[in-house]
Amino acid sequence: MNDLRDVTEALMRDESRIREASGRETNGGAAKQRHSDRLSARQRIGALVDPGSTFFELGIWAAWRMYDQWGEVPAAGVIVGIGRVCGRPVMVVANDSSVKAGAFFPQSVKKVLRAQKIAMRFRLPLLYLVDSAGVFLPLQDEIFPDEDDFGRIFRNNAVLSAMGVPQYAAVMGNCIAGGAYLPVLCDKLLMTDGSQMCLAGRSLVKAAIGQDADPESLGGAKMHSQISGTVDFREPDDEACIARLRSLVGLLPDLRSRDRANSDVIDRFQTERPAEDLYDLVSADGRREFDTRDVIRAIVDADSIQEYKSEYGPTLITTFAKLCGRAVGIVANQRKRSMTAEHQLQIGGVLYGDSVEKAARFVNDCNQVGLPLIFLQDVQGFMVGVAAEQSGIIRSGAELVHAVSTATVPKLTVIIGGSFGAGNYALCGKAYDPWLIVAWPNARYAVMGAASAAGTLTDLRIRDAHRQGHEYSTQERDQLYQETFDRYQAQTDIRYGAARGWVDAIIAPDHTRRWLHTALEILPDRSKCNDLSADVNLV
């Protein structure tokens, strides 16, 4: 499928199926919700966010095809995204009790940790809609003890609170075992009648101390409101709880500049090329050459591009621009062949010494003046070979890695094609703390492309076999190559990476401008909050 439109439409259909699956009656979850007159997780979010506003869902592909032996785990059983409540941008984390009773899988934990980190970066209030049975016990060894496991969520609650990031929890179902610490560590705690919050459920209490306790006295909303004093607001049902939560958020000061908090600002600015052109410029298989400047023209404001060192280091485009009136710096891979002033041919998508040195200086310049950085990745990696090594490509690459690593301005990354090898690192891959990282449906993510990896690994296998006195026939070599290629190709699929949290969302190409605009729009005003350059170690 070489047409980017077809690939995008197919992926968006699959996303719709994931959303539908989260309300399916797996292990009775959805049926139990209806029987108890509770709303589903997605209904709760729909009632929480402002009518007519967009909810930017993150991590919808989390856990995709990762836990087949345990059945379907759509979106890792937790729905995460950025929305507006009473006009204020917020991060929402909602347990989906229709998926394994809302139990936490390893990827559920990773997803919540990422949501907390994004909220910290953007200084977004965190709203937790709690309805979870706790840790998924068959996988407890992958969830419980490590520094980036379940307990880190509660540690982050405390750190975020110390930073002044508001956190509100609404318990609208189960909140059992260690998970009960999350709502109590929040600034405000709401709870509905019929819900339960306790360190140990009825069965465990009976087994541990022989006490036969009823659910209400053990952890009901009335008990926590009248006796333990744990709950700040007791509400009769989901609707009342969400209404109360909205009213509390409405009391919060807004850290955004008012001129940027206008949702229709995107309509006041035009691009030089329509967003639909992106589907014609870029092929799904990544083989077609194109001028990345045309991609940029379909994303940023018309007549706002000021290219930095336009005649030097041609395989990277570095440019100042405006997006919905907001000034930004952009670093993007050029995907067509270029000729240097010394008449040397340079391959599109490959990083050369001159281009990375230029980009390092550009990143430092943007950081110096406080411009947010946008990285458009379609990178095959760094140039290799004798000439490249002797030119100091490692040293040049290190300069860019250092600049990206130490930049304290907001960094936003969009993978529009390949994201291979150290090119992923140098252009602000996930390990380099992008505030938000999204990808197009055609994106590929790996140490190297499938063809290169299959060729390398096949050669190594043949060499090892030769040393042991075995020679592969041509047919065996072809079969070995194809098996390796197919396996590696499956792993470079962006859905594979999204399932593991390597990107925050897979987006339609023509939505790129809207996603970037939203990220820029919700940036906190530096004058209204604590030092934004201080990087707290949130996983």
C-alpha cells in the first residue's frame, strides 16, 4: 500500500475499533457498569471536557498485540489525553473498568507515567478518573518493584504536588490495594456512593486477619466522608461527581497567556500549501524523493519561513517560522538528493557532518532566545564509510546530540517517515525528552531499516555457519533473509512502537498543524509558574 491516504484511512479505522473495544463486555466489565448505572470511561471523559472541544487522546495503541495470551487489552485499559475543562487545558487519566476490571498491565503503568511527565512539562492539571482493581496479578513481577513501575506513579504524585501542578482524583468505582495511594496523594479527592477505596478488599481482609467486613465499612464513600475523613467531596453518582470536578477545575488560575488560549486562533492563519498536499508529497513506503520545504509550507503560516544557513548542510533544513502566530524553530530532514558547494552528492534523509553542525548551532540559537523547537524526522541515519569517519562525523553528531540534550525550550517531534539509528537520537527521539512526540501512519522506527538489518544479520549467520563447516544453499540463504526481513519489518511498524510507548500518538498527516498548534497553545507562561528549565526526574 504505497498511497499515504490509504494507509492513514486504514489505521484510523483500526483506531476506531480500539475505542469501540474499550466498551466491549470483556469479563463483564461493561455490563457491570450499566447494571450499576455508572458511565463508561469514555462517557465520563465526554461529560468532563468542554462541549464541542477536541480531546487529544494519547497512547491509544498502548499494549497493541502485546498481551494476546490474556485476551484483548485495548489502549492498555487506561484512557489518557489532553482536553479542556472550563476553558483550561488539562491532562485526563481514566481507568477503563471494562478492560480487565481496569487492572494495571505493564504498559498501563508506562502510559500513566508518560501522562504525568507531559503534565509536568506543560504544567497541566491532572485529573484522574479512578476505577481500577489494581495490579494485574499474573504480571505483577513486571509491574511492581522497579523504578519505572507502579510505585513510581505515587512518587510522581508527590513530586508534581511539590511543583504546584494541581492533581484531582475522582473515585467512581474500585480503588483497591496500592492504587488507593494515588487519590489520597492528590490535592482534592472526590468519591461516588457505591465506590470502594481500601488497601485490601473483603476477601484479602478475611484471609489475612479473619475479619468479615462489609464493603461500605471497609472502604465506602460514606465511611471515608464521615469517619476516616479521607474524601473531600462525596457525590451520589458519576454525573454529580463530574459536575463537581468541573466546578473545582474552574477555580484554578490559568497559566496560559489569554491571547493564546483561544481555540479558534488556528482559523485566523493560513498556510502556503493546503494540508491535503501532504498526502501527495510523501509516499507510504518512503521511497519517493520530495522537498521537505513543501511539507513545512503545508504546516506553518504562509510567508513566515526564514531559512537558516540555507546554502549549507543541505540534508537538514533549519528554519525559523510561525505556527498560528507563534514563533518556532524547525529542524527537518531533507528527503531529496542535494549537491554541496564542493559538488559532492548527498543522499536525502542521511545526516552528514556539515548538516549536523549547522543543526547543532541552530538548536543552541533557538534555546538561547527561547524559541520552541519542532523536529520533523524522516532520517535514515548518519553517513558511514571511510570519508565520513575521517571527516569527524562522530564528533559532529555528538555536537548535535549535546545541543538537543541540553536544550531547555519545549521540544516537539513529528516522525513523518523513517526514524532509524542514531538519527532518531540526534533529532530528538523519545529518549531526548520531547514534550510531545507523534508520528504519521507511514512512520518506521528501528535501529536500521528492515532490508539493511536482514542483510546484516543474514551475512553474520552465513559467516558463523561457514566457520562451523556448514554452507547455506542459495535457497536457504533467501529463506533466512526473508524470515529476518519479515520479522524486522513487523517490528519497524509504527504501531509496534506506539504499543510500547515510543510515540504519544499516531496522527493523520493533515492533522499535524492542529496537533502542533495545540501543543504550542498550552505551553505555560514562564512568568506565571516556577522555573520551567528545572528538569525533575519523572519517568
